[in-house]
Amino acid sequence: MKNILKKQIPILFILLCFFCFLFICILFSFFSSLFKSNLEKTKIKEGFEWSQYEKDQFILAQHINNPKIIYDLEQLQKYASQEEVDIFLQTGFWPWSEEVQNLYMDALEKNPYVRTYKTDGLNRARKIYNQYAILYILKNQEQLEKEYREKNKMIELTQEDNEENGYGDYSYGTTIIT
């Protein structure tokens, strides 16, 4: 019995290695297909280049829609995916998510210098800016507003300190002549 087991151990070991290898291959193929499907869902923009036809179509569309705006296609290619460009060329509007559209319309409502209907302003902006660009603009605008408020608070605090220390226009309001 021991002789038979000794002869079968190498065979059993080989079968065990084979099944382990097969199991690892199945797991690898499952996870690689899962990773590929997730990768396809996300828009990979790095290294994306437009064809010459797409560049020409984009320039033509922009000259018709926005003749006074000049685009740097090399920079735009870094931040606009193939899918976004195709949608823009078909519809004339950059695709924005609902959340970004709501953020932009809220910013329009808060801005005292821009007076336009929300949908008109949204459509105008979507003809010019892709989603990445408008998010960048909104983020910087929010940052500038925050810095402006902080500077105003500092100015108010220094004015209060100056009034308490005797600085101001007291001598102009009195009849003291020196």
C-alpha cells in the first residue's frame, strides 16, 4: 500500500498543480475582464489625439458658432474625450452632467453682473466650454470669492483697530487751529 501511495504522490502533486494553475487562470481572466470593463467606463483622456478630420470639423463648427473664440486644440485634446468630441460635433453642445449644469445655473443666479435667463446662459456656455473647463472656471471663481471675503474681513478688522487707536479724521471735524 505504501508503494502505491509513493507512486501516486507525484501524479497527485502534478494534478494538484494543474488544478491550481487552472484556478489562477480563471481568476485572472475574470478580474482582467472586470478591470477592462471598468476601464472602458471611465474616459481615458491621456494620450488621446483627434484625427485630422475631427480637428477640421471642430474648427469649422467653432468658426460658425463662436467666430471670436480661438481654441488651442493641443490643450483641448488633453481634457476632452473622444466621446465628448463626437457628441459636440453632432449636437453643437459639449456634454455636461446634470450636476454640472445645476452648479453653473446656481453660479449664474449668484452673479450680479451677468443678467440672462438660466437656460440661455447654460446653452451659450455649453457651446464654448467642455465639462472639465467649466468645472475649472467655477472652482476658481469660488476660490476668488472666498479670498475676496477674507480680505474684506481683514480690512474691516484693521479699520476697527485704527478707530480704537485714535486714527481717523478727528482733526478735520474740529475747529482746532494749529
